[in-house]
Amino acid sequence: MRSATDTDAVAPSLTGKTLDEYAARRRKLFCKRATVVATMEDVGDHIDHAVKVAGVDTWAWGVIFDGIAATANGLEDVSKDAGPGRLLLKGGYADGDLKTFLERTLSG
């Protein structure tokens, strides 16, 4: 573990296939995806709760996948990052609330 950490401590500036290979190597060394029982509907419920408690003006969507062993099913990687926006579209949020959400998310 120390050897892997010492040689891989600073992520290189990579793109494309080289980045994919780097990420695969890191996952093999440090992560095993845990079994997750959370669904996208659970994510939607979480969003609804956050909006209810703090208001739509305080909430935005962002995901950091580095260093976590599991995500909700349907959010396995950044390619699925639009999922919560789709939930809001189906969830009955007003157009103004969706606009606020998107502006906060994209500006963050």
C-alpha cells in the first residue's frame, strides 16, 4: 500500500484512454465497489428533503467520485451526473426552481 501511495500520490494530468487506465489502476489498488441499495429515487427523495429544509435557492448538484467506495445505483460514474436533473424534471418542480437549480449547479 505504501509503495502504491508513494508512487501515485499526485494524480498526473491525463486525458482519454490514459486517464481511464490510471483510474482503473487506482480502483484496483484502493477500491472495491460496495453493494449499494440506494436508488435514484432515494437520491430524488434526498433532493426533495434538502429543498424542503433549506430551500431551492440553497441547493445545487455536484458529485465527487474520488475516494468513495460506492454511489447510488444509477450514479456509478460522472457519465450519469445528469440523473438528478432528470429527477427534478419528473418531480414537479416549477420552471423557476429548475432554472435556479441549474444556474447554481453550473456556476458552482
